[in-house]
Amino acid sequence: MKRIISLLAVVATTAFAQPYPHKPIRIAVAFPPGGPVDIIARLLGPKLTDALGQPVVVENKVGASGNIATTDVARSAPDGYTLLTHSSAYAVNPTLYSNAGYDPGKDLLPVAIVASQANIILVNAAFPANTLDELRQKMLAGKLAFGSPGSGTTPHLTAQNLFHVRWKADVTHIPFKGAGPMIPAMLSGEPPIGCMAGSAPMANIKSGRLRALAVSSAKRLAQLPEVPTLAELGYTGMEDYTWVGVFAPAGTPAEVVQKLNEAIVRIAHDPEIKKRLDALAFEVTAAPLRETSDYVKSEVAKWARVVRDVGAKVD
């Protein structure tokens, strides 16, 4: 009996001591296919598989502007085998919702903020507005609607700030379950106005089916050099970005989080990946853990102020 117990103890100790990772990793994507979060997750998946030597399975888990995926991952075992990819809505939702289901400072750990991109104010090509001022005039003249990838996303708050706070327009917000489902709706003109991060609509902007009127970045986008920034048009203090980050449950071992961070930073700055991200209007932002943690804390504080200032609430 003692020999059996000793053998079991050795087996258990050996299994526990296996280096990370020794089994497949699951990445939950907080939004549907086609949007910036899904794009980043699908780029990371195969590269992380190569870097870590284990399969990385990417799964979309959609709902409540990312809260469903977030709470699911937060409740998962803190062992590095269940991760979350989310947008900057991760920093917005705890203030926007009366109960988002998670505390960004306690329930999850930032692993990396992979990339960010500007939000774009845009219209269906058939909509009679070729400039942002023409859109303003149309909004002030009659009841219109605009779409966003979801309540609490930074495109929602950028548009809310511009349309409701700056213009005082009586315009209805239509939240979608991500940028992917929003694209076909805008292409059909229902609604004809929207705001979303750059990657999802870029192909349709380039083809002329959607028209970009302004971007929320500090400078014009290389992909859309003819489109002015909001600051150029007189709307200062609106340098807003949609970022995509990777998170792990709180309590995940520090060495595991460090290994994941280093792998993601290397992948994001790889020339091949960077070129693909540049083409989609992403700016690579992946950085070491301390810088990542500080940035997420600052974003949570920033968007809490914005939510309160614009009076945003869940629709």
C-alpha cells in the first residue's frame, strides 16, 4: 500500500510540475466574427500555437457587449489555459452597466494590449452627406438613427459624445452584437449612419460602399489620408481608440502570464503580422506586463469619466 501511495504521489507531482503549456489553450472572443477583436484573435491563434507548442482554440462567446465572455473567463481555472480577447469595452462596461459581472481590477489580469485603431464616423454611400458638417445638418433637421458595434464599445461612446453632447442631436442609437453584424446592416442602409473601429469597414470604405467622414485618431490614417480627424474639424478632446487585449483569470501564475505576454509581444511585432495589421488600420501596441497593466488601469479610469460625462447607459 505504501508503495502505491508513493507511486501516486510521484505521478501527481510530475503532472503538476509539467511546464506550461502541456495541453490545448482556449481563447474566448468577446465579440462575433468580422470585428477587430475576432480579427486579432484569429491572427494570434496559429502564431501562439507555433510559439507555445500546443493547440490554441479560438471560440466566439458573444453577448452583453463582451460581459458574457468576460465573466466566463474570470470564473475559469487560473492556470493559463482559458484566456479572453476583448476590446476597450472591457474598460467601459464596469461603469456603463449596473452589474457588468466582473471587476477589471480584481477578476482578470491584463496579458497584452495587442493593437489599437481609431474609430470612424461613416455613412452608407447613398446617404446625402459627404462631409461631417453635412451629417450634422441632416441630424439636426430630422430624426435619424446611428449604429455601433454595441453599447459600451468605444465607437458607441465616440458617436454619443459627438452626436448627443457636441451636436445636441435627437438621434437614436442602435447597438449591434459586434462590428461583423453591423456591416451588412449599414450596407443596406439600416441604419445609414454608424461609428466603428477601422478594420471592419475598411474594405467597404475602399470599395465606395461606405463613406468615411472623420476619424478619432490624433492624426489621419495612412489607409484613409483624405479623411480628416475630429480634431481637424474642431472637435478637440476626442482622440478615442478601440484596442484589443488579451486577459487571464486573476490568480494565474506570474510566470505563465509572463510567458504569454512575451510570446504575444514577439508575435505582434513580427514584420509579417505588423504588415497585416497596418493594412487593417491597426497600430501595434503590445508591450511588457507593467506597461500593459498601467495602461489598462488608465483606460478604466478614462472611460469611467467619459461614460459619466456623456450620460451613456445600456440601451
